[in-house]
Amino acid sequence: MPDAPGLELIRGEIEAAHPGAVLDTGFAQGRAVLSIDPIHVLPVLTWLRDAPGQGYRFLSSLHAADYLPGEPRFAVHYELLNRDRVERIRVKALLADPGADSLPEIDSCVEMFPTAEFQEREVFDFFGIVFKGHPDLTRILLPEDYVGWPQRRDFPVGGEPVTFTYNEKNYG
Amino acid sequence: MAEQFLSEDRTSEVMTVNMGPHHPATHGVLRLVVDLEGEVVRDLKPVIGYVHTGIEKSCEDKSYWKVIPFVERMDYVSFFFQMEAYCGAVERLVELEIPERAKYLRVIFLELNRIHSHLVWLGTTALDLGAISMLWYCFRERDRILDLFEMATGQRMHTRYFQVGGVIEDIPIGFEKKLREFLADMPVRVEQYQALLDRNEVFLSRTKNTGIVSRERLLELGVTGPLLRAAGEPWDLRKAFDYLAYPKFDFKVPVGTIGDNYDRYRVRVAEMVESVRIIEQALDGLPEGPFIADDRKYVLPPRSELSTSMESLIHHFKLVTEGYRVGPGEIYYAIESPRGELGCFVLADGSAKPARVHFRDPSFVNLQAFKDMSIGGYIADMIASLGMLDPILGGVDR
């Protein structure tokens, strides 16, 4: 893992290339975290992958979290891995909630990391985060006609009624 | 009429065929929409989600210690790995160091689970390829592993043996003897499996040079585990990262050469033998001492103290009713499961329940490579590739 000063160096270099991209850095449980503005997600990921001395070429995991009642509400996490130096870094793209009528949006990284295809679909499926430029952004685990974003914190556990064909036929 | 029917070039017509979700060769409820030109696969789309049970959402409503049996049931063949990913993540969040003996015990059970998982894979995949007797031989050895699990933990599967802080109880008397007998037999059994398959003409012609995907493409697709190693990339999180007691053991990382289905088979079979070696070393070096951390904030006090110590009783009551609280933070902890990188992301918001538990399941990510493995090959090879991919649909859908 890059240590705390190393992380600040990375931040400085990204700031020089893309002003305003890095919002915050953090270092907790031995893991470097780079919080970024979602507009700059592709340039930052590209920089971390291609800049000399970086080489975070492997996207281990892409997932999202809902920080309700925190602000900004959502974050898409990119767990990047440099397999040569065995270093991980987490890039967190912070996304504000645009309100009940529209969905938060972020650029898709499928072209850079083909592994993100299923994982972005999963995030869309459960959080309603739209990945612009994704080749096939549809629900992946839930039924196509499902309404709602169940992994959001304001979606209640048990919000899904259990329907059995038997109940539907006889009591529905 | 009949003449016109016969003269049609029927191989150039693309036909879309639906396979599954209830097809015995899909190893679970996986649906495949396959475009076929004759018998050649031209396009393929896996459709998943048929066993999605919302485990990640349910975990948000459970206190930390009650999440453990839930996550075990995601990838139901490698339950110890699911437990380790979750417990390890929480331990790192609360910065709880687990005792040396617990680390060794965890390694023993993880590696037994790896052998168990590979045996299930070998039996079912060989069955798909027509080698029916393999299933009985593999499940015979698998049953001995399940007996060992039952002896130590009380359950054959989904054991809930790992706890945050260590393991729930020490191994019983007689366990070591029984385990050593198994370890002595297992390499011989592996040789027998190889004797049955390695010179079997049908098996060889169906696995050699089928389902090849290059190493670079696999890395792009995020594929890890035996699939990646079969393509010649010696990437194993047990070697790369320092977790549990793995740095103390001497073991090899088997790799393949071209990454066809035969290499995938060879790598997994060789891994079973390496796992046996790890368990032997762990048993030989098993240190004495406590098997669970002595931090009453997170770990249940010993049963014997409950009748004598009021303080222990209070701790016990607090832990069982509300559970422990975890300060705000988030962690991603990844281990090497039988299928690749199994990552667990836990977000804590300061309460006694996790705000998010997410699993980066290797089957889910590896499944994306299935299209590359199958396109351009015969539909029969597609079945072989799916078996060698070894997806567990419970883990894919969660």
C-alpha cells in the first residue's frame, strides 16, 4: 500500500494534472483512500493505471455504498491493485443524491477495465447509480421489471413482499 | 418439398438456443442464451439472478456476529472462506489481533475446505465429460472431509466455526489422528484420480486445446484463481499478501502453460496436493495457547465463568443481545478462495449492525470470461469450459 506520505504525493501529482479532481485523502486500517470528484473518475483511473511509477492495472472490485444520512450520499469504490508491488489503493467517487426524480450518474470504466461490466450492472441494479457509456446497463440480479433500488439505506429490509403462487391464486 | 428442405445449407443459419436455468450441466441455476451456427457457438449471454436472495441486504439488519451464518450461505461450497473474509474484515475494522493458534486452526480448515471444494468441482465436471465414476470417488473423499468438519464443529456444512477474534472452540481429542490419516491417504487418492483421467482419451480430447483465453485477456476481465494460474500467471493472494499464518508455510503455486481446460484441471488437482502439504505443516507447528482472543468487548467469555463472575455474565448478556459496536470505518479484505479473489467490503457506521456488507465473489467476476472461453468452439466444449470455470451460483447471485 502506498503509505500516508506516498498518498499525498499521488494526490499532488493528480492535482497538477487534473485540478479539483481529488477531494480528500484518507489512511485507515493500513489502506490508502483517494476520494475524488466523479466528473474526473476516468482521468484519475487512467492516471493511476498509466502514469510511470503507478501501474494500478488490476481492478479488484467495484462496489458502491450508501452513506445516508451522510453527504454526499453515495460513493462508488474502485479497489485498484498493483500486482507487481502488491499494493492496493481505493478510489472513492463521491456522488450526491440528485433527488427522488433522477438518478446519480458517473462515467463507466468498462472500456478501461472490462471486468467492471458485471459489477457496474450490479451497482446500478441495487443503488440506481447510472454508469454513462456502459454497453448494456440493465438489471443483473433482480428481475427486469423490478421497481426500486433495494440496497439503498432508505429501502426497508423486508420491503419486498413474499409472494407465492398459491397465495396469489387463493388470496391475492 | 423434401428436396428443397434437404438442399438448404443448414449450418450457416444462426439459431438462438436457451439453456437452463434448470439444466444439469449448468451447475446450478444459470441460464445461457447461446447463438449457434450449426454446432459452433457464435455468441453467448449468461443470465443470472435466479437464486438471488438478498443476503447482502439482510446482513444490514443483523448484528455483526449474526452475519456470519448468512455470508456462509453465499458460496455454499467454500463456506469457511466466506467466514474468513467476513471475520477478517471485521477484525481489521476493530483492530483485533487473533491468537496464533486460531490462525493455524483457520488455515487447517480453510485448506480442508479448498480440497473439499476442488473435489466437488472434479467430481461434477468429470461427470459432465462422461467420466461418471469420478463422482463417486471424489465424493467419497469429500465425505471424509465433511466428517472432520462435523467432528470439530458439529456441522458438516455451514459450520459457523470462525468467530470474530478466533474460532469458536478448540479441535477435539482424536481430531488430529483422524486428520493425519486423511492427509496420508489424500495424495494417493489424487494419484488415482489422475490415473483415471490423465490417460483417458475421451477426457483428454475434450479438455486439451479447448476454452483457451490468453493471460492478458483474463487479467483485463479480472479473472483470478486457478483460471488465471492455468494461463501461466503465478498470482496467489496467499503468497502475495500476508494474512493468517500463510507466510510461515512452504507450498508451491501450481501454474499451467496455455490456459486450456486441461491446464485448469491440472492446476486444481495439483492445488489439492499443495493444500495437503499446508495442513501437514500447520498440524506439525500448531502452537499451544488460546484459540480465541481475550477481548471481552468482542468475544464471548468462556462458559465456565458465567456461573462465577458477574462481570462475565454482563459481557455475555451485552454481546448476545445488542452485540458489539464497531466504530465508523470501511474495509476491503481479500483472500484466496478456491475460485479466486474473494473480497469482503464492510462499512461500519458506529452501530451494532453493519451498514453494508458486500462480497466480491470470484465466481461472479470469472463468469464474464465464459463468453471468451466459448465463442468459436463447439457447444460440447462450452459445457466442458463451464465445468472448468467452476462457478457456484449461490456466490454469483448472493
